[in-house]
Amino acid sequence: FFHFYAGICSALKLTVPSHTIHGIEGQPLHLSVDYNFNATASEIQIIWLFERSQSNPKYLLGSVNQRVVPDLEYQHKFTLIPPNASLRINPLHLSDEGKYIVKVNVHGNGTITASQNIQVAVDVPVTKPTVHTEPSSGVVEYVGNITLKCTVDRGTRVSYQWMKNGKRLHVGPNYTFS
């Protein structure tokens, strides 16, 4: 005749869709977090922290039984989305890039706890490129060279690719890239 104490196997499962999430500057970003547990709970606490490299974690907001306590400095920017532990960042700025830490505590017979990290990368949309030619006329005699310069005003993780008649140009006797 055995008695099993239910509290021993009361696991708390905290799930995030991905450990790295890309958002777009100026847009809202939803960090989706779900939790479930098989214990009796009198209190459920959720805490969100933000950590930029080489700086201490900052408290963003927390809740106990869905009553949210925001950091007043960020109260209009970060929102907790009940009934789960999801966080909404609105609007997203470049300075919001970093590690977001969510911690859930479930208090019943004892306290069970779990935490997860989500790395947020902020992408700035690439602006329309501009192309400058030297000489500016774009007309070159048979022996002359023409230089095409392509630039964008804004954008993260920008890469350039030159094409001619829909086909990618490669370095060769006729083309050099810098």
C-alpha cells in the first residue's frame, strides 16, 4: 500500500515559439509565451525582465493572478497579454534589441518555477536604393570605364547584388566590385 505525494510530479511547463524573434522597427512585436502545470495554485506570478549586453536586467512588468504591476517608466510600451504570459512591445525601437526573460512562479502546496529567454532582433526595413553613375552621363566610349554606386539610407543587414538582364554579375575581366 503506497501513498504518492502529488506535489512531487507537479511540473511547470513554459513554452516560447523560438529563442530568437525578429521584429520590425516601429511595429508592435508579440512575444508569445504559454505555461501549464498540474498542481493546485493559489497564486500565479509572471515576471518579465529585459537585458541588453553588458547591462543589468531591467524589470519591465509583473503580475500576480493577472493583476499587472508595470514599471511606470515603461507602462505604455509593454503589455502583458492574459491568460498566458505573452508580452506585447509597442512600438519596437532599435534600443529594444536584447534578451527578454520571462519567469513564472506557481504557488500552491509549495512553489514551482520556470523561466525562458527570448532574444529579440530589431530589423529596420531597407529603403529604396539609389544608384549613381560616374561619369554622370552614363555614356562611355569603347575604352572607358563606368562606375555604378548603389546606396540605401536606412536598413539593417543590407547586402548588395548586381544583376544584368536578370542574371547575377560575377567578378571577371569586365566587372569589379568594392
